[in-house]
Amino acid sequence: MSTFMAKNETIERRWYVIDAAGKPVGKTAVMAANILRGKHRPEFTPHVDCGEFVIIINASKAIFTGNKLQNKKYYRHSGYIGGLKEVSAKTLMASKPEEVLRLAVKGMLPKNTIGANSLTRLRVYRDGQHNQQAQKPISL
């Protein structure tokens, strides 16, 4: 008996919608990362990008558990000396909630070209409207 290996050319990619309203950011990100990676499929192959498209709606209504809203910090660096910037989760959720979910999903994907390509298939929207009705997404 031989082991089945998925090929990039034979993979059919479907679209999924995840509603983040009232759900923790981490739980929503785990669901999205698993679908983007393709781990929910029976033909999952680790070295092949067999993931699918994910749309996350209602990002502004996602919640943090515990004291993460006040204590969690997001860091970025400009590349210059003293160029470390930090922003709290509360500030980022108020201004760009899409970025909070995108960063959470990005941290759960592999740090290679498969992870980078998977992240391009993620769409995050602040409210309940999205522009991908033509793709006939499946809601989770």
C-alpha cells in the first residue's frame, strides 16, 4: 500500500466564512489557520500547500479573554535604531480590528513560503459584509 501525496495542481479550493462575533480571537484564528493550511482535509500533505480560502467577518466584535485587552501589546520595528513601536490590543481593536485577527492567524501558520502563500488566501472584514458572494462560500 502506498501513501497518497497531494499535488498542487489537483487541489480544489473552496471558500469558507467564519463569523468572529462574540468568539475569542484565538479560537477564531485557530479555525482559520487550520483551513488555510488544509489540515481539515483527508488528503493533507505537509509539504504541499493544500489549504483553502477563508473569509472572517465581524472582526470588530471579536473578544479577548481575561485581561488581554489591556495587557497584550503588539510590536513592530522600523529597522532603525530605537525604532521599536508598540501598540496595545485595546487601541488596535478600536482602530484596526482586521489587523488583530490577521496577526493572530499569521502567528499560527508556518514561517516559510507555504505560510506566506496561505496568508494571501485570508480575507478579514470589520463588519458582516463581504465581497466574495460570487465564490459561494460555506459558513462555519
